[in-house]
Amino acid sequence: MLSQPFEKPVRVWVGLGFPRQLNSVVDAYQFVTDWCGNSPEQKAAIRACKAALAGDIDAETARGILVRFARKKDILVEDGTM
């Protein structure tokens, strides 16, 4: 299992509008598996994180899929928002 850091962290809104920074594939995996739901985007993010942890894909590929999930759920903290 490889804990690959992202080149640039992904920030998401959690709880009552608090930002959370995801710095690595492990952070992302924990976040998406704890997320309440069962959407196709969430499933894709979980699969991507698992693949990155196994070394089958790189961290940036998993990051891109995570960003798509966060954007779809409207929880992505866009650059310049904070």
C-alpha cells in the first residue's frame, strides 16, 4: 500500500461549512468512504483511491477523480474561495 501525496491538496467543505484539506490518497480514501451516499461518482472515487493505494494508478489520476466527485457534490473548495 502506497500513501501517495497529491501534488496539490484538494480542499472540500464538510460539516457546517468547514474546509477540510485532503493531502494524499489515504486522506481521500478515508473521506470518500466516510461520505454518506452511494453515487456513481463516489464509487468511482473509492475505486480510484484503492487503485492508487495498490500502485495501479498514480495519485494525480485519483486526485482528478476525487475532484470530479467533490465538484458534483458541490463540496469542492475552489481556488480563491478562502
